[in-house]
Amino acid sequence: MGGPAATPAPSAPRSDPSRPAAPQQPRSPAAPASPRNEVLSPLPGDAQKEFEELAKASPLELDPELEKAVGFTHFDTSSSEDNLITVLTTRADLQKLASQTLVRVKSREDNRSYLGVVVRGPFSEPDAIAANSTMAVGVVVQGKKLTYTFDYHGRADIELLGEEVDDKLEPPVLRPRPKSPVFLLDEKESARVLGLGGSMCLGLVAGYARMEARLDPRDKSILPRHTGIIGTTGGGKSTTVATLIHHAQAAGIATIVFDVEGEYTHVDQPTDHAAMVAALRRRGLKAEGVKDLHIHHLTGRDSRNPRHQNLHRFSLNFSSLSPYAIAEILGMTEAQQERFHKAYDVTKLLLEDFRIFPRNEQEHQQMLDVDEHSTGYPRMTLLHLLDVVEAYIYSLSDEGKEEGRSKSRASSRKRSVSEEESETEEAEDAESAPRGPRLRSEFREQPHRVMRRVREQGSKSEVSWKALMGRLQNLRRLNVFDVGSAPGVDYGAMLTPGRVSVIDLSDTDSPQHNNLVIADILRGLQETQEARYQAAHEQKQSITPVLIIIEEAHEFLSASRITQMPVLFEQVAKIAKRGRKRWLGLVFVTQLPQHLPNEVLGLLNNFIIHKITDSSVISRMQKTAGNIDESLWNRVSRLAPGQALVSFSNFARPLMVAVDPAPVKRLLVD
């Protein structure tokens, strides 16, 4: 009572009377006690002996070449890709396979040698277990409590650049065999393989301590193949442009900059920006300005450096602008374009009537050679054209129509007299007439001649003629055409070796006006360089290299403008195609590459791409610059200011580059 209940003894199994009893097996004798460890078993004697021999082996007996290897190629899997090789490396060598590092893979099994570049990784993977295993995750998650971690190795993906055959790099037809040793190339050999030779330095190649992205500025196959500097605002485009201006001038290149904001009007002074000066000091460079800066601005417009000693104001010659380009830039309707070209043709006839052009046989041949898709009609001014349009408007007015009818009634009488007498009577009629078209050019001396030409080329719709007059008057009010007190652009001086010419457009009224200036100066530069090339070719001399930088290129050559202005694009395309042979390179700078049409991007062979955050823009650029691999494009949206993806025609492959800081002074834009 009160004590713990007795535990019942286990009951014996009940016997089944329907089954016979199983015969009892004799019990085997107990095994003797053994000192065997139930967890670890002793190594077999032969294995133990092999391990002891390996332990005694001297490290000096290893292959000396393999001691320099930083990794070995892994086996391929079903997910392996062509031209990509996976390399495994030890924990100690992991940091040596940094991104963009060049390597040599020696496939010993088939005696082949390959060059490659690290495009992915290096990644860290645990040795004994999978990285996503419970144990691996637990050890990392409990890092505060556990000091232990699994040992790990490195993994990187290498893109094969080619197979080394007789000191040449040829496209690979095979892959390195598994466990092929991988070796680092030193910076000197890496620069040679990547084609980074030349006196112009763009900056440091990412992944290397001292290797610089260099090119030969005098190589006709590089800069004249045209360059795009692209990226969002704040990515470093302007610094890159300023650095390029400085380096091009130092190389003796004639550099022309269309500066819509006036940022580069002080590049003859060293930078005073504290952060830029500090960055230059870290690179072992010094702040300094360019040596021969000239600033050009439209007459009646201001410059952001008004006290510069080499300040030149200029006006445009209406006769140098293609009538087709003018019609496109002014956005004329189809009806206005038809009347514009009619007035243009009548003006040409009147220039000949008034003996303004041509005046002799040589000028007559020049007239026959004029290509109006690229240039205008010699000696034609905007006032000449305005006079003809005014005459058309007058001819369609009530007074003009009445005058025309009276002229028609008198025509029968005038047929019977000589031409000289007829002109005399016309002059007398003009003097006695109370009104007529109000002419401002030389045509005002003989308005009857103007009216005769206008009536010979009759037209209708006074409204359309007045609309055309409004557009041309707006052009005249700019006061930049045929201004007698302001000279035209001196293209020969701009092409002086080592000169930097900044076209300051910061005080113009609109992109439309900028486009007029850019189109005219581009044409003049191309024609002048063409003439110099022909002269140099005949005399077997070298020609001065020319680099033309167009800021805000999307305003000048946007997709919508190309559709509306095919003639203007044809001019640029002509310059781009001829420039390659005649050493005239174009640089388009824009933060809105999505507005540039494929036709413009197709002219570019070199790219400096700063940060772009819009994935659709990146996708479009991938199609344009097809030689840049996916791994580099994936970094574009994360680039820091000053970093850029650089692809030049002389580089063996595109590179990530930390662009050098600009040593020149650049004005900040509000």
C-alpha cells in the first residue's frame, strides 16, 4: 500500500496451437572482444604504405610549370556553352582570376594552347558539400556563433579569344581538355594581346593595377571610323570628352567641338575642381589646359568666354546651304517646299540676268558642277530669295493681277518692237507705276525683270506663298546670314594641326538654329579637308588628322529629324564615309541614344559607353555594338561615374575602363 506499483514481467509470447514449434537453433559461441573502433576502420596495409610514401615525397618533385598555374579547366556538363570554359582554382589563388584577366590555357593532353579572358566570377564554392545544402547554409547563417566554415575553392568562366598557332591567334575549333592548367598573362603581354598600344591613354583597364587602355591617335583605322560617347547624365561623358580634347590636341590633331552649352570654352586652362585635381594626382598626372584654343560664335550671339584672346564671330553664307537641307530644317510643308524650290530656281535665273553669277566661262562651268543636295547656289543671298518670294506674293495680289492683265494686253504691241526697246518700255512702266513688289537686294534696280521671270514661272495660292515668306523672314531675323561686318568661317584655320576650335552655340535660340550652323560648318570642313587630301595625295605628303565632336547629337540627328530631313542625314553619311579615307573622324555625344536612329548608330565603329539605366536602351545598344559580350552589358547599369565600357576597332575585345580625369577646365552646366 502506498508504494510504487510493481512493474509486470513481460509476458511470454503466446503459442499458436495450430503451428508446430520451431526447432531451436544452437547458439554460436560469443566473439572474442575486439579493440576495433566502431567509427574509424584501419587503412589496409597497402593503402597505408602508399600514403606514407606520398607524405615523404618532396615538393620539388612536382612539375615546375604547374606551380605557376592559377587553376585548372573543369569537366563540361550539359549546360556548357561554346567558347566558355569553367576553371576551378584553390582558395589561395581565387583572387588572381579577377574579371577581365587574360589567361593562357595549356591543353597538355592534345598539345594545344589557348588565350582567354575571365568573363564571369570568380565565385566561391565549398569543397565537400553543395553550396545550397542545409549544412553550408547553416554554417554561414550562424556566423556569429560558429567560427568554423567549410573550406572552399574558386570557380570562374573564361571566354576563349583564340588558339595560339605559330605566334598567331586563330579562332578555336576545339576546347581545352579537362584539367588543363591555366596561367596568368602579365600586364605587358596582356596589353599586346588586347591591342592596347599607342600614345593616347583613355584610362586604366579594370582588373589591372597599371595596364592602360591606349590607342594610336594617328592610326587612320581607329578614330576616323567614328565614335559614340553615350551615357546618362552624371555618368562622366563630359569628362571623357574633355579628356579626349586634351589628348587629341597633344597628338597634333585638329579638333573641332560643337559645344551647345559652352562647357568647353575654358579648356585652355587647367582644371581647378578639387576632386578632379586629387584624381589626377592619384594617377600621377597634372592639371593643364590645351595650348591652342580658338572660340567661334555666331554674330549677334554671346560666348561663355567673351574675353578670350582668340574669339572669332562669324556669319553663315546662305549660298553654302543646300536648298533641300534648308527646307527640311525649317520644317516646310509639301506645298511650301514646292514654292520654295520654284522661287529658288527663279532666283538662279535672275542672278544670271543681273550678271551676278555666273560672270565668265569658268563660273559657268562651276554652275554646272553645283550639287544642290550638298551645297547652295554660288552668290545667292537670303535677300535675293526673299525678293523673289515677295514678287510672287505681289503677282497674286489684286494689284499684281491687274498689272499682269495690263501687261498681257500690251504684249501684242511689244512683240513688234526690238527686245532692247521692250526693256526700255518696261522700265518706263515700272517708273510710272505707283506700287510694286518691295525689293531689298540688287534686284530692286530692275523690278520689271523680276516680275517678268515670276510671271513666266507662274504659281497659285497666295496663302502658301505668305506662309513661306513667314518662315524665311524668321530665318532672316536670326541675322546670321550674309552679314557684311562678320566674316564667314575660316575652315583652313580650323584645320591647323593641334588647334582646338570650339563652336560656342550656348547663346543660340533653338536646336533648329544649331542644326543650321552644324550642317553648314560640317559641309565646309568636309570640302576643305577633301581639297587638302587631294593636294597631299598629289604631293605624296601626310594630311592633318581632324576630329569633329558633336555634343547633344540626338538634337541634330534624332530619329524624327532623319525621317523629316533625309538630305541632312545624307550629308552626314557622306562625311562619315569619305572621312575614313581622308582622316576626318566624327564623335557623337548623347545621353539619349534611344533617339538616335539605326542609320546614325550604324556609322559608328567605336563606343565609350557610360552608365545606362534603361534596360530597353541597353538592349538596343547590344544589337548595334554586337561585339560586346553579355557579361559586360550586365554591368553597364551599375557603372560608377567615370567608368565606361570601351570598344575600339583596335582592341581585341571590349574592356571596362576607369576613364582618366580631365586635366582641363570644364564649365558646369546649370
